[in-house]
Amino acid sequence: MKELLEILDKEPALPLNKLAIMLDTPENELAETMKRLEDEKIIIKRPAIINWEKAGIDNVTAVIDVKITPQRESGFDFIAERIYRFPEVHSVSLMSGAYDLLVIIQGQTLKEVAQFVSDKLATIDGVISTTTHFMLKKYKEAGVIIEDDENDHRLVITP
């Protein structure tokens, strides 16, 4: 199950037949597994939005503000490319404001993420500083509420 969820997290639009080949699983068995994961609200939406906590899989996500010195001729692009080539990096965006790049990374432990920042990210020429924020809990992602009780929250009014 973990391998399936990891593949869906990285490539959410994969067709079922290609997913079955990658996992060496019959399509009908994979379809049943996917249905069960959707019914249990582990896969919340396809493309997959996964509630890792409910799936019982520990992941650490960090949002890192990176200040950099733009490079002659390439501006921010050269350093951004060096950063987004790391497999730990989930996304990189150029920002305006207090920092230059917003980097989102995922790892198995806090130590793994911290080592990535100190050993790989902060040591890149042109990186001035990094500020790491660890994501504690997701409430809503891609417009979808992660844990919605679907209860009616209106106050009861009696005549």
C-alpha cells in the first residue's frame, strides 16, 4: 500500500493500467485496493490527495524560505534548478518579498530533513540563508478539506 500511495503522490494522474504494471499487480485487484483506500478516505481525491496520518505512514514535510544571490546571466534560475533536481524536493517556487525561493521537501524524519537543509541546500554557492518551517498538520489541500466530519454545524433553532 505504501508504494502505491507514494507513486500516486508523485504522479497523481497515472492511468490504472500503467500503475498496475509499475506495481506488478493485476488491474482488477488494484482497482479494488484503490476503491477501498478512497472509501476509507486515505485517498481523498484523484489526482490523489493522501491523508498520510490516517494511512499510518510517517512523513515529514518542511517549507523552506531560501534567500539567494541571483547569478549573472541566469538570475535565480540556475540555483533554483540545482535545488529542484534533488529527489527530496517536492516543489520550488520563485517568490517576491522577504525571501527568494520557497522550497518544499519531504523526508522520513526530522533529522533527515534537517540534514538535507544543512548538508545540501545551505551549502550551495549563492544561497545566503535558509529558514525551515516544519508542517505539523494539514487541514485543507488543493481545495479539499482533509478531515471533514460532514456533520451539520448549524445551531438548532426551535420554534
